[in-house]
Amino acid sequence: MTTITPHQTHELLKQKEESILLLDCRTPEEHEVARIDGSRLLPMQEIPQRLDELEPHKEQPIVVYCHAGMRSQRVTDYLLQQGFTDVRSMVGGIDRWSVEIDPQVPRY
């Protein structure tokens, strides 16, 4: 399974049993408008050139999010093709996160 819901992501982050990378693949401009605390910004178009920055997380869970879930699914598929073992795309992206988990995160 390559997807995860915002509720499942929230539960994983609360447990903090393992080191989870919450990867924001949106643009810096979008990140300025709204972000999930603790996430790391790495824009989708920069990932191939900056893949080495993610290498330490190759065996750890990675949850990728974008605005609605399309870009994050593409990034998830790409990382899995590169040999990353536990990567999931957050369904509905930060927009769904804002509705279901944290209404303090602005919608745009």
C-alpha cells in the first residue's frame, strides 16, 4: 500500500516509536502559506538532484504530502523505484489535513 490517511499519519507522528520523515514536496511558496509542524520541505522537482539528502531515511518510514495528493503520489512512486522501502503518500494532502486534523493550518 502506497497511501496513508491524514488520521493514520497523525497517529504515527504521535507515537514517535520510530523515526518518521514527513516530507513536504510542495513549492517553497506553498510551504510559506501552510505547513505541518515537523515536516521537511523538499520540492518535487528538486528530489532527483537532492536524493542523497534522503538516503539516511532509505529504510525508515517516509510520509510524503503535497496540496491534494497528486504530486506526493508521484514522489512516493519515484522513491520506491529508487529503493526506498517504506514510503507512503498522504491522501488528500495538506488540504485534507487542515479539514480533519488541524484547522489552524490554512487552506488555500
